Amino acid sequence: MSKWVLRVGFALIAVGGLLLSPVMDFIPVDLLIWAENLFSAETAGKHVFVRAVPDQELPVVELTLIGLGLAIVASTLRFRLKR
């Protein structure tokens, strides 16, 4: 089970890093809306308008994913059973 938890931690770190990278600017906006609608109970509208406005917000979600991934990886490596 520790290998599974370790892989989840690395996956969270990778997703957080990808969201922070400039590569995120090249992902189509419709993809993000589609992914958000997967977890939403509301029906999606026919047209969705997205306005791109530059801002100086802190990337809270991305940094949380990276921090959570690092915590999972560190705790898994620290408390791994010796065989």
C-alpha cells in the first residue's frame, strides 16, 4: 500500500507543478470547463463565455496540491516499514 500512496503523492506534486507552469496557458479553456462540469451537479449551459483578466492572486490551489503531495511522500518515506 505504501507504493500506491507514494505514487499518489508524486502525482499531486506533478499536477500542482503543471498548473503553476506556463504550459497551463496553452491548454484550451473548454477543457477546464469540461473538467469542472464533471464534478458539478448543475447542467452545463450551451455557451460559456470566459474572460481572461490578468491578476496577482496567489496560486493557492496549486501550492496546496504540491504541499499535500510533498507531505504524503515525506510521511510515506519516513514511516515506511523496514523489511
